Amino acid sequence: MAGLFTADIENRGLVLDPRTKLIVMITLVVFALGGTGSDIETVRYGTTALSILPLILLMTAKQYKKAAVFGILYAIMKSAEIFLVPHITGVALSIIGLCCLIFVRLMPGLIMGAYMLSSTTVSEFIAAMHRMHIPQQITIPLSVMFRFFPTVLEEFAAINTAMKMRDIRIGGKNAGKFIEYRLVPLMVCSVNIGSELSAAALTRGLGTKVKRTNICKIGSHAQDIAVLLLTTPLHMLWILGMIGVIT
Amino acid sequence: MHRIDLQIRKGECVLLCGASGCGKTTITRLLNGLIPHYYEGELQGTVSVFGRSISDTPIEDFAGIVGSVFQNPRSQFFCVDTTAEIAFGCENMGLSETEIQKRIDKTVADMCIEKLQNRSIFNLSGGEKQKIACAGVAAMLPELIVLDEPTSNLDHDAINELRDIIRGWKAQGKTIVIAEHRLGWLSRSCDRVVYMENGSISAEFTGEAFFPLPAEKLSSMGLRAVLTANNYLESKTGLTQIKPFDGIEKITLNGFTYSYGKQYAIHISELAIPKGAVIAVVGHNGAGKTTFTKCLCGLQKHFKGTVNIDGKPYRSKDMVWLSYMVMQDVNHQLFAETVLEEVMLGTDDTGEQTALDILQKLHISEYKERHPMSLSGGQKQRAAIASALLAGKKLLVFDEPTSGLDYRSMECTAELLRSLHKDITVLIVTHDMELIDRCCTHILHIENGGIESGCSGKGAI
């Protein structure tokens, strides 16, 4: 099932604490995207090595296809950066070089994001936010929003099917109104579902003054510690580099 | 709604019935506090639930006292896994983790749904979803449980399971109020039946007096029958004629085989259906009815079968031109700004007069300037049919056209389907035996993806 925070809990392989995922994400953003410590050679190698971690995580979540696609894309970009970019000049350099630079930096964070969204359930997400002391005023609207997305996607698929039967498509007679024809039913259906969803939520006590509890069991397990141990060397290398022990 | 005076005793099971728009749903909303707190309107008089006035108590405070189960399983879930969903209400009440776990275990055991724990909501059938919704409500241990048309998306087996759940609640001494069109499944559970007309209560019956009423009496009150004479799910698989039909021409379907992964979803090598007939497609949930109709409408990707009509073979991608599906949620297929524009859409330069004639025939010509979304459910259905007719479709497929309809609307739909069958072949996927009795000439019973009697077409490839 595509969508945000709608992991199929019946078949998702290794489960990590959402907070662990967040730490890996931050590390990747700081080092790969932000380029922190890229003047230190060992940190550069460490960053590249850590960029493979999200791919492994995707595989532990049994999302082999996604992992393969991202892996190949990343490998192409990275090898182009290493082998191709030093040998080209002029306009080609600025275009290809820029592309490589952006993609190589962006991809690790992007893959990690894909993993995070597709392997976490809404309840885990809320539980993690709760443990991090984020107020309910933020978590409840967010959780309802995440619940709403897959529903809208379902509606959208149904509308697409209906349009196919009526032969409304790009290039058809009514191409100009293509978007309008899609949005009107989508909006009507979404509004209906949204209002029914909030009515159902109210009758089940969402929004009481009482502090909400959560039965979702999240917490550090062996796999979380393993993943965290994989990320710490990079931080250490960077600190060592900063104080001048290594270069 | 006006002049309602109703007292429901503790531990009673009350059925609210009446034609669509009679005010059943309004009463359920008054009981769970959605009126006046969520749906706005003018409320005179007082409603009190267990001595607490509805208008003075915020709706969330009723959460542990009144539980509600709604009609549409798509819009009453928050979590993606079942256990979290059952816990959702208790979590909102701020109960401790151990207490919630205890309640979940008890509810799950009471309702015999151990198998449904820790499942993904997206992999559940409609009936299973409705059971989880009931469990989520039951775990909050409410005194009063309100159900608003809980069976409109369920098949026969799922309804029987819901009946057992209701009986279980009754045995626990809970007060139950059900607003419902389908009556049969409640016959031995309800103590009292409240019949409503035009927003007021026009009659009250005891359960014993109400359910034996003859079908004619019920239909004159605008109610669906308690019992239907025929259960076509017990007929043999394959095509059976149930009414006189004089068409000779046939439409042949060849190679209707489709599989998801390793299992055949449908496996019908050849089938001839009479052209111009009205055919009910019946079968249990998961029998392959949906896949069958999707293949027939050319909506299933990588489907290799063909349809022979008027001596010409059509492949999957041409079937989109040939057939049209009227979906259960007809809102998905109305796009334009006016009804007239809607039916003209996608057709070639067919004259406006032809369109008007078709609207006339379907009794919606007076609404031709209205926005399709502003019509009633039945009128929307007609607008969708009109557009299919104008587009020259030969095969019309209906997905549960009467779910949640009262007697009169069902009768109208049946009338409409009967009137179509001169040059158009109609297939109706339905669980509604009353509808089948009224308008279908044939039954197509699919079980395990196949139509051969007694055999299962579903097997490993």
C-alpha cells in the first residue's frame, strides 16, 4: 500500500524505533546533504559508507524493488562523480557536475525519507512524538492528516477508473477540462470522507482534555542499537578531525 | 424532524426504521451528541442520555458512555493496524496501558476475532472492518451503543456475524439503538421497533409483533422485507434462468482467466450470456465477482480474454468502449457542471436532442441544468446511466446499486433496470435478493473464481 505512514504491519521485516530512524536521518542530512566535515578525508569516506545504510534498511523492510532502484541510481551518480566529472570541461561540466553534486548529496536523505515513511505506522509515529514530548495539539492534526492521505489516493484511483470508462484523457475532446473533471469529484468525496472521519473521531473521544495514552510499543531493541552503533563512528571521526587528530 | 418523544429503557434493543430521509439517522446523531455539537441545526426540546443533557455536555465526554458504529467502513478508521484501532478510543480516554490491553483481550475474546488482531486494515474485507469498528467501540465499555446502517456494505455472512455481536452485547445488558433498512438479521434481537415517517414517530411495535408482518404490509410502509423467498447464493454455480426471457442472441466470453500472483482470481474458460438480459452476479465475498466485472469492463490490466458481441471479438482494451460500470459510490463518476453537459461528455457530436430524450426516459430531464453533485443518490445513479447510454455502451455493469436504499428507491432502481433490457445487457453485482427477485432474468453464480458446479476454479497455477 503506497502512502505515508501506512506500513503493512503483516509483512515488513525488521522494525526500528521511529526515533532511531530520525537519528539516522539527521546524521545523513548533516553529513551527506550539509557536507559537514567534507574537508576531512576520512569523514568523506565515512559519509559515503553511511549513505549505503538506508539501502540496507530498505532491504530489511522487505522493500527490495525500491532498494534496487535507489541503489542503481545512486551508484550511477556516484560513479559519474568520481570517473566522469574530472575528465569533462565547459558546459558539460557545469550541467553534469551540478546534477551529480545535487543528486549525490540529496539521495541518501531521500532514500532514508522513503524508508522512514514507508516503514512506520501512524501509531508508532504518534508514540514517538509523545515520547519526545511534542504537544498533542501538533500530533493529533498530523495523525489525522496522515490517515487521510491513503484515503484520498484510493478515491483518486477510483475517479481515474471512471474517467477511463468515459474516455476522458489528455488529448481527448475535453482535454482542457481534464483537471477540473478530476478535481471536482475528488473534492466532493474527500470532503464527505473528511467530515465522516471527524464525526467518528469525536464520538470516540478524540480531543478530550484527558491526556492521551498510547499502547504502541516502541523502544530500543538490539537492532536499534546496532544501527546507532553504525552511525556513531562518523560523528567521532568528525570530532577527531575537528580537533586535528586526523586529517 | 418534529415532535419526537421517545424513551429508551436501559438494556433495551431498539430498531429505528422507515423510508430514507425519515429521521432515523437524526435520532442516532442526537443520541451520540453529533447533533447539536457537530452537525448544526435548530434543536428544540431536550435529549438526555443516562440523565445527562446532550446539549450541555461536550461530545467528547460521551465517548465512554455512548459508542457509535457508522455505515461506511472507509471513514471510521484512524490506524492502519487493527489492534491499534481497537485501542484508539481507550487511548483517547487516557486509560493506562495495562487496562487497555486487558480490555482489548476481553473484547477480542468476547467477539471471537483473535484472528483479526495485528492485521493491516487495508487487507481486511468490509465485514472484517465492520467487526473491528464494533470491537473499537466495545472496548470503551459504553452503556449505549448506536449503530447507523451498519450492514449497508456487508454481505450475507458478514451480516450474520454482526448479528451475533449484537446478541452478545444484548446479553451483557447494553442498550442498543440501530437505524437500519435491512430488517431480517435483527428479527430475534430487537425488543422494540420504532417506525418513523417524515420526521416523526408514527408507530411502535414490539419485536414479536413486528417481524412476522407480511412483506406486503412492510412494503406499503416503505420498508424492506424481513425475509426474502429465495436465497440465490444457494443456487448452483454458473448461469441459471429465473424468469422468462426470449432473446436468442448470445454474448460469449472467452478465456476469462486472471490471477494475482500464484492464485487464480477468476478462471472461466467460456461463458455465453444472453444478450439483452438482466443478470445478477452473486457469490460470497472474495469469490471473484469484482475481478470478473473489472475484466468485463476492460479495467483489469494484462487481462487476455475476449468478448464476442454481434459476431465481433473485442479485446480487453476495446472493452472500455463497450461496457460501463456504475460504481457503488457514484460520486466518483460525475464530472461536469450540469447534468446535460455530463451526459454529453465524451460522446461525439451526438445531438442535444438525443441527450434530452434519454434524460426524459430516465425521468431526470427536469434537472438538466443542475450540478450533478447536488442531486440525490438515485438521481446521480440515473445521470451516470444516461451518460453510459448516450455513449452507446452495450454492457452495463452495476456494483451494488441498492446498498443502503429503502424499499421505494430499491423499487425505482429495479424498475429502471427492467426498462433498460431491450438492447443493452445488464450485469448487477449484488447481495440484494429482493432486487434480484424484482428485475433479474438470470443469475450468474460465481464461487471460488469459477462457474463449474461443485469445482473450485481457484488453484495454484
